[in-house]
Amino acid sequence: MNKSWYLSRRSALKGMGVSLALPLLECMSDASGRAVERTPQARMAFLYFPNGVAEGSWKPAKTKEDGTLEELNEWMGPLEKHKQHLLIPHNIWTPRGNGHMAGTATWLTGGEYSGRHVSAGGISVDQLAAKHIGQDTLLDSLQLSVRGEGFFSKSLPRNTISWIDRRTPATREIEPRIVFDQMFRTTEQFAPDSSVLDLVLEDAKSLQRQLGAVDRDKLEQYLTSIQAIERRLKFSSEQTARAEDNTLLNQRLKRPAAGIPQNHDDYMKLMLDMIVLGFWADATRVSTFMLDHGQSNRYFNFIDGVQGTWHALSHYQDISGETEDDDGLTSWSSVREKRNMYNAVTQWHHRQIAYLLDQMSEIKEGDATLLDNSMIVYGSSLGDGHEHSADNLPVLFAGGSNLNMRTGRYLNYSRNTDLNRYYLSMLHRMGMDLDRFGTADDELPDLT
């Protein structure tokens, strides 16, 4: 390849009704034609889960005196291989509120929830960042959620962490295909059964002939990833169609809407894939994902040895099965048994986060990875689920080692420390000059 040949950073592969954004390549230039410095933009993602955790299940098993993570505990085990990418803080809280409803709604705003006025107290951190950098990408931000289950699945505050302003929730998507189409299908003028890659194939082949070996490999990896996701989306739709034609299956299964995988593990991974793909393609640099609504009653009976709903399990000291939180069908033999089931649900979700970190750590961007260039917050608005505790919220931070975050450590704060201080730290690394966010007026200590 001629070293004087450059490709615009905003170039995309074109086809009938589709536009496929490209990952960062060695040959890219800015709008003036100058070669870009291959320092990718920072990204930020916020992943929320409800119902807290059992006390003690979030603490690492072994750390060094300086806080270096040496070994995570049994329930955090799926994240063991990524401990060098993590910051696990102790004594994090949100001063203005926590819980199933108010805590969910204000988890990213740093505000105080008003049920009377349906107010989250301010704009959420993701939307604040999106206003600052969103004009540089196809989507200013991406708001995802799984489809909720249980009595509170229609509750606005329990289903919203992202707010455009104090009273306006940002629209969220629950169907992977819709998210995919938002990023890569630009019009309705395409054959509905056609692959995005099929539609841009001619443009892709033309571009590959002009690229150097390194960029050809990067583009091939990127296109292969998109093709794999398309196959999984198609399989999900086909399985749903088969279920609709199967009377026996109709009677035994509660089928999700078309386009949502029936297997919750598959569903979760597809949604996480959308975040990775959005960041990789630079379709967006800001994302939120609700792993369920703020008082989820989802059954996790597909995990070996687990019985009962998530919310019921969170009240692990009540084993009779006769409280208002129970389904009236499930009881437990001991507090230990129920607590272990609750921890198993926590562990399952850690496995999903490990999957996300796997994908992001494998994508190279210059001398770093997509994970190194991204800041991820994963956590809940409740501490101990049974106590509905406001203290010591289960939160971890992942990535950002290329953004002045010194990862691989346990941050053992001696007293309650405001989560909004980390959000302010993130906003600064996104290039925003702010003195305050929510209840925070300085950065979280010991990040660098």
C-alpha cells in the first residue's frame, strides 16, 4: 500500500440501504486529509443490575498491602482472568438515595427522586457525556435493557437509569435486531433477508485491495464479528417462528416477542455484543445497559440448584416462602441454601460481564485494546439485598488503563465515598471541563 494513501476516519462501507461504519485503521486521516494520531476516543458504559448482593460476596479473597488484587472470591470467580482490568471499591454509596425505585432512577443522575413529579433530579452522566461528544458519532448514545419480568416490569423509575433531563427518560431498546439496525441499516430500502455484509460486499472488496496487511486483518476480524452476530439474530428469529407453530411448546413455554432469544444467556450476550460492536465501529461512545429492571422477579431456575425469583432470593434470610416477596410456590430449607442460590445468580451475572470484557480485550486499537480505551461501571443501587442497605454498594469499575486509570486494585475506602466522584472522573476523561456532577465536586481518590 502507498504510505501516502489515507482513508477518512468517518468513511463507511456503503450498500443498498446500509452504511457500515469502520473500526480505527492504520491508514485513516482526519477531514483535512492528515493522518490521524491513532489514539482512539474514550468510551463509557454503565451496566446496572437490581436487588443488590449478599453481604460479603463482593469482597476479594486476597489482596496485597498496596491493594493489588491477587484473588477474587468464589462468586466473583468468572472475573478472575480480568482482575488486572478491574477496580473494586469498598464503601461506595449514593448520598441522595438508593433502593429498588428511587435508587434505580437516580443511579446515574446523582439527584434525588421525586415520585410526585416523576423527577430523577437531573440529567444522567451518560446523557451529559452524549451531549458533549455525541455529534461525532452516528448515535449520540445507546440505551439498552433486557425485557423485564415481574410485577414492576412496567414501572418507569424501576426501568430507567438514563435521563435526558430530570423528568425525561431516554428511550431504551430491548431487542437486539433493532439495535443492530439502528447502527448499520440506514433506510428501509433493502431486502429484509439480506445480510449487511452481503449488501456492502463490493465496497468491502474494493477497500481491502487498497489496505496494508495489518488493516486487512483488522477489517476481516471486524466483518467476521458482524457476520457472527447476524447469524445469531437470524437463528433467534427462526427459533421464535418454530415455537409459534408448535402447540405443545406454546403450552409449556412463555415465549418472548419476535427477535428476542428464548434462552436468557443468549439474549444477554447478544445485547452485550451490541455494546462492543457500537464501540468498535465508533457508532457510539456512550452506552447504558439495564441487566433487568430495578425490582426484578425473573426466575433463574435455569441455573443448576437455583429456585425462586431474583427478588425473593435477595431476601435470603426469609426462607418460609410465605412473605410478600415470595411467589407462594417456593420455599427453602435454610438461610445458607437460599443465600447460596442468591450468590449463584450474582455469579451468573459476573459471567456475563466476563464475556463482555473478553470481547473488548481482544480488539486491538493501536498499542492498546478497546477495553483499555473504555471505562465501564457495573453495579447496583442496593448493598445487601435483604437489608436494602444504602451502604457499601456492589460496584466495580473495569477498563480505562489507557485513560489514566490504574486498574487491578481493591480501593478500600474507610468511610462512605460518593459514587458520583467516579462519574466526575469519567467525564473529565471524556474531555469535559466540569467542576461538579450530582453530589460530587472532586474526583474519586486513588484512581491513578
